[in-house]
Amino acid sequence: SCLEVVAYLLAMKLMLPQKVFLLRGNHETRDVNGWEEHYGVRSFIYQCRERFGDELGYKVWEMTNSTFDRMPLAAVIDQDIFCVHGGIPRPISDSSVEGGRIKDILNVNRVAGINPPYEHEDEDYQQVASDCIWSDPASEHQENSTVDRQTGYGDSLRGGGAICFGHKAVTNFLQQQGFSYIMRAHEAHAEGVAVSKGARVFTVFSTSKDHNQGNNAMAGCILIDFEKMQVINRSPAYRNQYVHRRDSVSLAMLSESEIAERVKLGLIEGSTAEEEEE
């Protein structure tokens, strides 16, 4: 049930605010979770009305979406791993400008409806937000046919203005931001985890069985450790295997100017930076 899932996740965030971090996806928008004609009894708005009645049910649905409007679109682990529901957004500002694509994301309105947008939402930054929650890695066929060789982006098979991102887009983004990997969701995979774009993009999905992946579909998650990233699921393809070795990135490895830049962008809290320096 949508209601139980939302209640559980929000309760976990309230109980463990410094350990549980929730990112917004396309289902945290009114256009999707209110699409009763498509999702029927599985739609969030239907379940709210069924449980609480039409009037109160609508209020519960709307207040929950007001919470979604304020959820972050992305997060960064160890200044190295970019986490997002869909994928990397197209740049709307000069990539050489300080902060680059991360600054574009941080400039999205703090209260954003996205789909549909509020009147106060800037069109360019609505595109940034939409790309974060809707985009997918380009398939091999898309890489060879529809992806723009200059930008690395192309039209998504999802339609509706959604995009896909190819090898070039991934390389440019990671190099510009100084990151190594992208962790995202948004696509069901039978093994719960899929790796693409030169093992730089990880797709993690936990409800593949409910998304036409068969009765044997698995849930997946990834443990990010200091030196290793490990896929955790029941697939023989990943069992007890560390997918990648990695160098842990901490503030101790950053110069004072790099720390100051990240504090300015909001990627590091000032008090945290001071604690590491001590």
C-alpha cells in the first residue's frame, strides 16, 4: 500500500534524520501519483480516498504531495558518488562556472511541483528537476541512433519530453563535477541491480517483481564502504562479490579552497568542515 510505505519512510526520517535520506522521484509528483486512470487501485490518490473518503482522502494526498514538493532531488556520497532517482540533468548554465550542474540542481525552487509546476517555477530549472526524476541511461541502440554526439543526450522512449543520457553525457558530468559514479533507480531489473556506461552508472531497484520482471525478480541494494562498493542481492551474478574498489573521499583529502567551494554550494555543512579540520 502506498500509504503504509509513505508513512514508514517519513517515520524513519523523523526518527533518524541524520541517517535516513529520501530523494524525490517521478512518483513523488501529482501527475504520476494522481493518475488514477492509468494506475487504478494502485494509484496513491485512489488509496487515500478509499481509506479516508473523498474529502479527507484528497487532503491527505495533497498534504503528502506538499511534502514531496520539498524533497531533495539528489545527494552526493563522500564527494564522489552522485545519487539521483532518474539521471543527470542537461546543463542550463556554462559548465565552466563554479558548481556546474550541482549548482543548477541547488537553484531549483525549494518548493517545486515539477509535474505539474507551480506558477513561480522557472522553466529552465523545471527542466533540470524533470531530468533528475525522469531520465534514463541510453540503450546501445539509442547510443548509435538518437543520442546527440555533441551533448550525449537524446529523446527517451518514455516520451513526454523525457531524455536519455549516453556515454558522453556521463563522462562530461563526472569530469566536470569530480565524481566517479552515478547511483540511480527508475528502471526495473530482474536482478535488482544493473551496471551500465562503463560500470559508472548503477541502477538499483527494489520492486522489480511488481514491474513485469517475472516471479523470480529480486530486490537489490548497494553497500558503499570506505574501500569497496558491494551489490547485495540474491543473484549468483553478484553474490559475495565486491563490484568495485574505491578510494574513500573525506574532507581530509580536500584542499581548503575545495572545502570552501563545497560549503558555499551547500554540499558540506560549515560545522562538519570545522570538525574534520580539528
